[in-house]
Amino acid sequence: MVTYKIQMDTRRPKSDGTYAVSIRITYNRQSTTFNTGVFINEEFWLADKSQVGPSHQNSALLNKTITETYLNVQKAVIELESEDDFSFETLKERLTSNKPKPSITKSLPFKTFAEQLVEDMLSVNQTGNAIVYRTTINRFTAFATNPKLRFNDIDYTLLDGFKRHLLKDGVKQNTISNYFRTLRAIYNKAIKAKVADRTKYPFLDITVKSERTAKRAIIIDDLKAIATIRFPPKSRKWHAQNYFLLSFCLIGASFTDLAYLTPSNIRKGRLTYKRRKTGKELSIKLQPYTENLLKQYINSNSKYLLPVVPANVREDGLQAKAIIAQWIKTTNKWLGNIVKDCKLDCEVTTYVARHSWATTAKRLEFSVELIAEAMGHEHGNRITNIYLDSFDQSVIDEANAKVISCIA
């Protein structure tokens, strides 16, 4: 499998101190690079985003050049792989040759292109998206029963048949909607890479509606029961209880975000972190109740606050994703046992903590806008939201303190 990545080549600076932005190609554990023609000072390069930062006056033009070069490389790689003729030499010839390139719109298998997208995501640690794409690809190609399925073979009849097949199998409506959003994204990427024909776009007449997710919040009395029951320290129920309460007290932090918290996230009585789902940075004042929960885990010798992801496992990698998924499954199992111990008539999972914080805040008559901002969402619509002032951090701190006081 060929992988490629945009990078700044800092090995050989030019006389003016700038460095080349190149595409690194890796194949059979060997690598080579192709220059994009962009040279900039290191201070303008955003390594985590593989692009020129907005502080450079020509960032938009330079990023357009980099993207176009990347797409040309991607297209050439896919062409050569489909022709079973890939090598660094043939790739260089294909990229530099002025000869007409063979059309691959009709010859490139859907699965070949889609799996390359997955590999690209994995190479930049977009593991969550990669798993979603891979699941969709496998389910769709299994239904199509055609290992050489081309983009031109994907039409309304095939997509509608896939939808009816999923419904017949009892797949939930929102899962079906997610499959089709992913398929549409793959097709759109194929159009941009010039490997699919825009005029044959098959999704215009396909409609897959999402269902409103059922509310998962639980009432304050149930939250209190879960918070006050006692279990032997370090037991599985004890950990499950603490993880649930930490998520609640940290304004509905996801289990994945909790798993990656480190001691360095805590400074001057606040916990600051970026939501992995949205990239938005949140700063939460640690209330005494929350600090007591965290004190049970803080260990100066540990990489992470919680004993979920081993220190030697690559962050956001497939192994880390699998470990966290298993922990969520196990934690939900023990939360179910805690519900039985408390004799409650409700369902509790790690995600219920987030819903419960929002619902509790609303019952305390905090505005929907405040709740949305506290939880890392935008409020209003995307246009008018630009002109609205953010809530003062102290207002959000006060709201969280009142929510936590309901169970403390």
C-alpha cells in the first residue's frame, strides 16, 4: 500500500532561509519526496494541519498550490496501482511526462480509491473517520457483490437497493443515514480527484432521513443515587461510577476526551483541553467535588490521568481506539449494574452524563445559548453567531457549579 503525506522538508534550507513543502511518498518501507514548488519560512508552516498558516500573506494561494500538487500525486498513484505498475520511477515519469494520461474514470475500482482514503486518514491519525469509512466501504461492497465495482456502476438503482437491504436487516435509520453520508463524501472526493464523472452523480434522487435521537438524560434524584452509593475503592463499579461523575462534572466530557487527559491539562484550578470531536478548546473551573474525584487518579508517574490508555500506545491510533471502545463497553456494563444496585428505572451509559448535564442546566433555567457554549457547541446559526459575544467564562463556571451542587 502506498501512503503519502504533505510535509515541510527541513533538511535542506535555501539560501534565503526558506524550506520546500513536499509530498512524501512511502512504499514498501521506502520513501521519496516530490516538491510542490512552495517555499516558505518555517514560522509560517502549521505541521499539525499540513498547510501554510493564515499569518502568511499568500497562504490561500500557496495552500491551493499544495492541494493541487497533492491531488495530482494521489491521482498518479491510483492510476499506477490500478495498472499494477507502481514504482517510484514510474510515478516520477507519470508526474513529469507530457504524454496524455490514461483515463481511469471507467477503470478504477471504487474500493481501491476508497481504501486509499482510509489509509490517508490513518496516516494523519484521523482514526475515528477511518473506521467509519472502512465500515461503510465493507458493508456497501459486500452488498454490491462486485469486487471491481466502478464509480460509473454506482447509480440510483444500486443505492436504493442498498438502502432497502439495510432496512430489511434491521439497521437503524441514523446508521443508514451515516452510511450514505460517507458514500456521498467518498464520491465527492473521487470527483475532485478526477476519477469519477460529475455528470453521473447518483445521489441527487436518494433521500435518507435521520431520526431525532431519543433523550438520554436522567433525573436529578437518579443522579444523586448514582453519586452517593459507595463501592470498594479500585473496584470496577468504583471506576465506572467515577468516570460517569467526572464526565458529568466536566460539562459532559466524552469518554475519549477523559481518557486522553493528562496532568498538564490542569493548571491554576482549571482543566483545559480540546474536544477531539470538534477541536474546540474548553476551560473548566474545577469545583471541589470534581477535584476530589480527580485526586483519586492523579499520579505523577502516569502519562494520562485515568488508567485507560497505556502510555506506550500511539495516541489516536487504531489500537488506542479499540482500547477506548472496549473500556466504554465495559464501563457501560458496570453502570448498568450500578443502576440495579440503586434500584433505578433508567438506562445509564457514559454518554448519558453529557445529556444529563445539559438537561439539569436547563431545569435550573440556564439559557440554551449558555448551555450550548459551555458544552462546546455554537449557538444560533453560523452567520449570526459571528456577531454575538461569547458568555463570560465566570458565567459558565457559575452554571457548572450549580449543576454539580445538585449531586454533591
